[in-house]
Amino acid sequence: MFCPKCGSVLLPKKEGSKKVLVCSCSYKSSNVEKIKLTETVAKKEKEVEVVEKKINVFPKTKIRCEKCGHDTAFYWTVQTRAGDEPETKFLKCEKCDYTWRDYD
């Protein structure tokens, strides 16, 4: 239903025990008994593709893995302690995915 004054959509509202349709321009319609309000939500199917490939966006550095001996690892830093102390450097082996900390 649309407002006869301004053309906006009339919204349902309860006033006490009565239902009315109201507009933002202050128009009210009490002719609600014949109206059936329904809303249909269209469900869209989403296609999900599972990718098995490992994607690492971290930079690499030359350092020997403590577990397998490989000489390249990804690294990132995190502020794990107080702000006036240095960041903790985490390393992850490119070959075996072993992760360790570097406190230098």
C-alpha cells in the first residue's frame, strides 16, 4: 500500500490493540483488516570451491629450520609483550610448516 498524500510506502504499526498503516508524512490508515503482509526472501545458491593449495603471503628469510634443517622460512612479528619491549618474531618453515619464535 502507498500513501495517498505523498506516495511513500505505508508501514504496519500497532497502536494499542489495533493495527494501522502509517506514513512518514503522518498519514494513518485504519483499513488494515483486509491486508495480508508477506515477505519472501530469495535464497541464492552459492558455489564454494575448495582449494588445497597452501598460500603464504608472509615474507621469506634465510634461516635454518630447527626441525628439518631446511634453510628458508616465512616470518612475521607480533607485539606479545609490553609496548616498550621488542616484538616477537615468528618463523614458519617453508618445507615442513614447523613454527617457532625468534627472540633476537
